[in-house]
Amino acid sequence: MIPNITRGEDAAGLARYLFGPGDANEHTNQRLIAASVDIIAPGAPHFEGDGQLKYLADEFDAPKNLFGTQVPDGHVWHCSISLPPEDGQLTDEQWADVARRVLDGMGFSEKSGKAPCRWLAVHHGPSTGGNDHIHLMVNLVRTDGTKADVWRDWPRSQQLCGKIERDMGLSIVEGRANGRAMPGIKRGEQEAAKRRGLPEPARLTLARRVRAASVTADSEAEFVRGLRASGVIARPRYAPGGRSEVVGYSVALRTPDGSAPVWYGGGRLGRDLTLSQLRSQWPDSDAATAVAAWTERGSGQRRQVGAHLRDETAWEMAARQVQQVREQLAAVPVSDAARWSQAAYEASGVMAVLSARMEAHRPGPLARAADVLARSAQRTSQQRRETVENPGQMRGAAMAAHNARRGGISGYGEALLILAMRNTMKAIHGMHRAREERDQARAVEDVARNDLARLQQMRQAMQNSPGAGPAPGTSYGANAPAPQPSRDEPGRGA
């Protein structure tokens, strides 16, 4: 059961959307299934026509209009709650009970001991992805003119839905169950990407670029320059009182039509991408140099470490470094969440670097692998306070992949590194299975055994072309043999 929360001011517009056909005629049998006692507008349950919808919106907005209470970020609290397709569908009565439990738990009803909020719940048919779902629409101005408390509404809603899942015998969302959930992509983000002709929501692209810049950097200043060099607009958030201390950051993609960019704070990309978490990757980074980098203007310029190496030497180093990490993981207990999360975080960054190199214009299997590994990298609040010794063990691999020249041996070198990454994913897959995190284990396995296996074979097939470089298994590099597939590779699992 997955909640998604947005805020706004346009109650009439949201009502038209909820009871209308949707942006792509995806709404079917849209109907009111529950509402606060003071919602008595005619036309229920379907509210067809502008007149009925306006009457409904006016009733909903009445407390705000009466008292004139202003709510920062908007008084209309909108939460969609969906089920995975395998859970089937709930009845209107079951969904109405879910809605009331969420409202009670969020403190929006009279059970809070305060004046209640006006609200309504709308049930549609399954989404285009087969997800049964409802929409909650809540006026954050209570009936006495006071404001409802929405502090930490996202984690609170997650906890409530987790309890409801268990009580109703529904599928448990693993990330929420262990406190490591990733921010969900909202419908509005998907629609914005479609309008702008983007292959995916900007938040996914930004998260991968931030991870790629972070794993190829050995300092905060280098991270900032790498981020901007990747085409990301980045701006710092300073501590109150001046510009001598950076305490956070926001990023955005440039818009081809010149419209205002949409900014995302690091925490909205992933819990591992807050500035405090990123700084744990560079424990010896100089603060003054970092502040100077944040205030620099321009696209940024990076040191080209590794570009002077022969391609075969760079790829050999990258694959061996990843394989060394894989071998070290064999001795890490599955209960050591910090070490496993760090390994997944760095592996996600390496995949993001490879995706930027090989899938620059349209995200593909490498991007999917980076996203799946990013979910494995998430930690609970307690775990994020734990430090990991010697972070950046895959930094050399990421830098080699970033800087190696195209052409020549690169096709085989890329395949070699992908093979090493697949073996590392097998270890991460085993960790998830041991923890009984079946959904994430399945996601890691699917990408490694299918998407990456096909891509690896395709890159190796390039060697059949004239001048493509040595065939797999031949000697290459500085008098060194090519790393051979590990014993993990042909077996079962990831």
C-alpha cells in the first residue's frame, strides 16, 4: 500500500481531475466513497458537470474562505493510496475504512481532539498499471479556522499504511517495513516528463547524475564540478547568517524551452544523497575549497584522472577493483547494514557512470541497474549515523569508466566491467535473500540475469567486428591476462 502526497491551492481543479476522465481517459467509474459529514453537495457519488463540481469545491473550501487562513504550500492536501496489482482490488467499503484510518492517524479527524478537517475520498477503477487506488482530498484549514499539522506527513503516512497492510493481510512494502523506502515518483512528474519529451521523470535522471558525480569524486569540490560538468544545475543552501557554510544543495535539469527549472533537494532524490551523507564519502575534504566550488559559476571542469592510461589498463583496473570489493563482501555479515549499503551505493554510482557513457540519450538496462542498486543502498535513520571505514573502494572503477576513450577495446572493456558488476549484484542479491527482502532480491536478480546479461553479450559481440580489439580470453593490458569470469557467473541467482 503506497501513499503519494502532494499539496496545492486549487480545490476546484483537483475535484475536476478526480471526477473527470483523467489526463489520458484512464479514470473509470470514478465515485465518492466517503466524506466528512459537512460535505453534502448534490450529485454524489459521481458529481458530473461543472455546476455540481463547483458546489462540491465550494463546500470543501468553506472553512478557508470563511476564516481566510493561509497555509504555506497550499491548503489542499492530496494523497493517493495504491495497491500493487498482485493484491487485487478492495471494495468501496474497505477503501472507505482505509481512508478513515489514515485521516484519524494523520490527525485530520475529530479523533485528534481538535476541530476536524473537511475531506473526501474518491475511488477509481485500476490505473493503467493495474493498481487499485483511491484519492484523499483534505482541507488543511480546520472547521474552526486553525491549521492542521502536516509535519513529517510522508513518513507518518508510510507508517499508517504499513500498519493497515499488516491488519488487512496485504503485501508488505519492504522498503517501508525496514525504514529504507525511496521517495516515490509522483504522477505529476511522469506527466511533466511526457510533456517535455523526456524519456523519464527528471528526478530519476538527477539522482543517477548525482550518484555518478559522487562516486567519481575524491572531495566535495570535485563532486560539485563533476555535477555541473554532467549538465546539472546545482545551487548550495547556506547556513543562516552568511555564505561561509554550505549545509545543503538543490539540483535541476536545464529546460530546452527556457522555462523555469524544477529544483530537487538532495533528500528528495534519495536518503543517501543528502549533503551530510555525501560528505561521509570524503572524510578529508577541505571545507573552504568546497564552499569556493559551490560559488563558482559555469559548467565546471574536472581533473582528468585516468585519461592518460591506455584503455586496456583502465578497464583492467576497473574490473579488478570491483571484483576485489565482491570478494570482500563474502566476509561481511548480512546484518552489517552500513557496509552492504555502502557497497550498493558505490555499485549504483558505477552503473550510473556506465549509463551516462553508453545510454546518454535514453536510459536503458544500466540505468535500471543503477536505480535498483540505489534502493539497496538506502539505510534507516540509525544506520545513516554509522560510519563506514575506507569509503570509495569503487572510485577508481568509476573514474576509469568515466575517462576511458571510446572505440578500440572499449567494447570488450565495458563488457568486462559489466561482468564484474553482475557478480557484485549476485552478492547483494544473496544479502537480500538472507534478510528475506524478497521483492528487492527479485528486482536485483531480474536486472542482473536478464538486462545486464544481454548487454554484456552484445558488447562482447562487438569483438567480431574488424579492428574491435582482442577477443575475450586473450591477453591484454600491461602484460596482464584478462580477468576471467568468476565461479559466480554461470550459476543460479543474480
